[in-house]
Amino acid sequence: MQSQATRSKTYQSIFGDKQMLKAFGTLRPSVSERTAYFFESWMDWRHNRVKLKPRVDQPCKNMLKELGLKEFWEYQVREGEVRFDTDEIKAWALISGLSAYVKKGKNERI
């Protein structure tokens, strides 16, 4: 097993050992491996997306973090949209306050 000493506390908090080993088989995948994995997750989670109001990406991330959700693993926020790993996480986030950040429109389903 690779040493945790070479990984910062911030890195370890975002990319936990169990998750990294399960996803990559190593604690230190390359940047391109991580990028490809999380981009694929983003694409796979399209059906669990919520469009956000303008300029609320960071407050949305803060709220989801306060709920104890793990960025990248359970949700991703980018370009005015948040996507979730599961329907359950999406529903929980919405009833826990995410709805305040949601962009409402004719074609939006929440």
C-alpha cells in the first residue's frame, strides 16, 4: 500500500483511500486517469442533473459539503449545473435546501 505521507490532508479528504482504491486500484492515479474517471461520472449522472441559478455554484458546493456529501464522488457542480450519483442523493439535497439555488423554468423538472 502506498504511503499517505506523500498525499496532503486536503487531497486525502477529497480522495479518500477506500474510494481511490476501489475506483483506480491505487491511491495516486495520474491526473489524466482522475480526469477521465470523473468526466465519465459527470456524463453518467446526466439523468440526475439540476440546473442552477446564475452565480450560485460555490454556495451550492458549500451547502452540499455541509450536508456531508463528497464532491466528485456523490455530486459535481460545474457550468451552472449540479449532477448527483443517485436519485436518492438528488432528492435529499433538494429537500435539504438545494431548491433555493435551482433555476426554475418551463422545462425544468425537480
